[in-house]
Amino acid sequence: MQRDIEAPIHRALTEKILLAGVPREIGILNGTGGAAFGLGLGSYWVVPLFVVTHFIFVRLTKIDPYFFDIFKRYLKQADIYEA
């Protein structure tokens, strides 16, 4: 007779760590860029641009949580076949 063993798994072990709806690295990069250009350089017109890009990143993350991981892997890969 086979026994089925079940164990509860916490949700944090299976889901991506998100910061404001985007992956942590992307959120830090976007926030740092917006703060550097907006506060450091005084280009306040750039801040709405970073807010819009953040909402685009949130939408992409809702569609596929691993979008940015796959995109980073795509950028690292060399072209094997010349087209």
C-alpha cells in the first residue's frame, strides 16, 4: 500500500520577490535612475517618464513574472545561427 505524503509549502518559496509590483532588481534600478535624474540633476520632467516605465514594467510582470529573467538570459546568449 502506497502512502501519499503531503506537506504544506509556503507561498514565498514558489513566487518571485517583487518590489512595488516588479522584480526587486528592476525596481531598484528604476527607482535609483528616477531619483538620480529627478533629484540629482534637477530634471524633473524625467520623473513622469520613470513612473510610466514603472507601470509598463508592472504590466509585463503581471503577464509573466519571469519576463525580465528570460530577457536577461536572452541578452547574454550569443547568436548561434547567422541570419
